Amino acid sequence: MPQLITSPSRIPVPGGKTIDEYVGRVSTGTGGVSVAMMVAPAGWTEPAQTPEFDEVTLVLRGVVRVEHGDGAFDVAPGQAVLTRAGETVRYSTAEEAAYVAICVPAFAPELARRAE
């Protein structure tokens, strides 16, 4: 039977970014995929990560900067980026940005393999 998801689970993270997970390990116990809405404040950045999952990031508002081994590029509203498991990336924003992240398999903090 289809499952209506009326409210996401808020996943706490430092730095002022919000993660509202609609489908995934926290909200629905789904390990195969996660879908989350994120809002990152202006000037937000996170440590580099080499995740164990593929991630599609679809930008809805603002610009998300993606740094990678060969350089960096900006992802604008209406654009998406696909990062594959094992690639090292670092995300940041100069202005507030809203985006949807889809991870396969589902996101888990320990699978992100963030630099310390």
C-alpha cells in the first residue's frame, strides 16, 4: 500500500543547515534510497566527504558550489549534480540555497565519510 508522508523527520546538523528527510533511514526506515529537502544559509560550508552512496542534488533556490578533485563548479536553480560513491566532494553556499538530495543507498552520517 502506498505510504503518504505528511511530515519529514528533521535531521540535526551543525552550521545552520536544515535537513528534512521525507524518505530514508530516519523517517521511513528505508535503506535503499533517501530523499531530503535541505536549506543551507548564506556562507554555509561542510567538510569534504567521500560518501559510500550516489547523490543527486537538485537546486531549487540559490546556488550550491561543488568542489571536487578536478576543480569546482556552481549548480544553479533548475540544475542538478550527480556525485558517485567514492568521489570526494565539498558543498558550500554563498547565499541561502534550497535543494533536494536523493541518495542511493540512503544517507547515513557514517556513510558520508566526512573529513575531520
